[in-house]
Amino acid sequence: MSDASLSLDSQVAGFTPAASATRASATRASGAQISDYFALLKPRVMTLVVFSGFAGLYAAPGEIHPFLAAVAVLCIAVNAGAAGAINMWYERDIDAVMERTRGRPLPRGKMAPQEALAFGIILTLLSVMLMGIALNWAAAGLLALANAFYVFVYTIWLKRRTPQNIVIGGAAGAFPPMIGWAAVTGGAELQSIVLFALIFVWTPPHFWALALYRQLDYTKAKVPMLPVVAGREATKRQIVAYSLILAPLGLVPAFLGTAGIVYGAVAAVMGLCFVLLALQVQRETGDRAAKRLFGFSILYLFVLFGLIIIDRGAGLLPGLLNEAAPVFAAASWIVG
């Protein structure tokens, strides 16, 4: 397995003209545009981070001023983006190899690597300090921990060394609900830990589904994702196993009172659909089922955290019984 310090030249020499151009431009200062810095923040990933962080904040017991709530969500968003920027700085060599990532600013030579690193570090420090000063230092500590876990544990230590990179490193993306909860309460409680666990268990089947149909990318980049190291069949079995854990775990917020009965009903149906899609992935030889599971997994998390938010909102959830029907229908269509 390649060492984490492999150079850009050793990864992409002779691979594509675009990658060669990256080597020539990576060391010179560039006139990066605002859109390039925005791309460093991984905005699509940030969307789910912000949404789950807001869900934790909104579901937490107690009151918080709307302005401070907005500041907390902003800090979560900026910190997640900062971690993404540092990740892109460190992984610019493998990003240049992979089809999915070669269009990012650093592989394209849109800015010098040190610009991306400085951008990520400054945003990290600002977001943590602002969270501590404006809200509380417990939330700021969790924010710093999430950032450090993603950068040092996942990006630098695990990703290029072990197929368990997603299993362990997935904790970084599971922190936002706990951070939002702590912004209100000043600490972590069982309910917020369950929300953390929900994302933590969701992460492996979500990313392994992606890895199944992007296996060639990871092979070229020498990233030991599970399909590359253990094979497709072993990966499919792991997806099913994690799905079987995830389905009942999704019901726990209803039992703890974090959400209500409609949430529990929807979570039960969505969890069943998740398991059925995982079983389809195991049965099929192509990539179609894996792509469907990957897409559904995103819907799954958005729906569950969305219902938690709605349930907290002035008794709106009981009135959604009729509106939940399209969700059930869409889930059935995806599975069927």
C-alpha cells in the first residue's frame, strides 16, 4: 500500500495531459476565483453537515436566540468547509487521478496548494473561536474535535492505510448533531449521542455503495477502499450487515422522545427500504443497485433529520400523516 506522502508525480505521471499540467501549475501562485475557494469547501457535503447540525440544535431541549442559532449553524458550516479545504490540500495527488475529483481547484492548478491550506486553517480557527465566544466552549470543543478527526484521523492516518477508513473516519461526519445540541444545552446527552450513532452507522454503507461503482477510481489512486482490498462480494455483505444495524437504530429517537410517532413510522419504512436495497446490491452483479442505494441513502438521512426538525416545530408533525404518503410511495418506487 502506498505511503501517505506519495508525491503528485509518482501518482499521476503519464496518466493524462490534464494531470501533467497540474504538476506544472501546482507550485506557482494563481489568480484563484471566489468560485474556486467555494469549491474547496465541498458545498454538497456541507449541505448534509449543516442540515444534521441544525437538526441537533433545533431538537435540543431549551431555548436559544435565533441570532445565536444562526451563528452556531454558520460555525458548523464554515468548520466543515475548512476541513474539506485541508482535505483537498492533502489529497491533491489522488484527486488528480480520480475521475470524480480531478475537476477540483488544486488538480486543475487554479491555486497554489499553500493557499488552500492557509484558507482551511484560518477558517478552522475562526469558526472554533466564534463558537466558543458566542455560544459555549463545549460546542466549540466538539467542533474542533470533528475537524481534527476528519483531517488527522481520517484524511492523514486512515484513508490511505486501511479499508476501515470509512468505518472509523465516519465519526467526523457524525459530530454535527452533537455540536448543534451542545450549542443549546452546553453538553452532550443520550439523545444527541444517538443522532451521532445514526450517522456513524449510516456512513459505511453509504460510501461503500459509492465505492462499488467507483472502484476503478480508487484502484488507480491506490486508496484501499473495501471493494479494492476485500473484493465486491465482501463489500456487499458488509453493506447488508450495516443496513441491518441501521434500520432499528433509526427508530431509537422515537423511543427516546427526540421525535414522535410519525417519525417512527417513516423511519421504519425507510429502514426497511434501506435493507431491501442493500439486499438488491448483494444479489446484482452490476452497478445499478449500488447507485440506487447511494442515492437513497442520502434521501434516508435527509428525511429522518427533516422529520426530527418538523417534530420540534410547534406540533406540526401530527398533521403530516397525509403528507408522509408521498415519501412512502417514493421509497417503494426506489426499491421496486
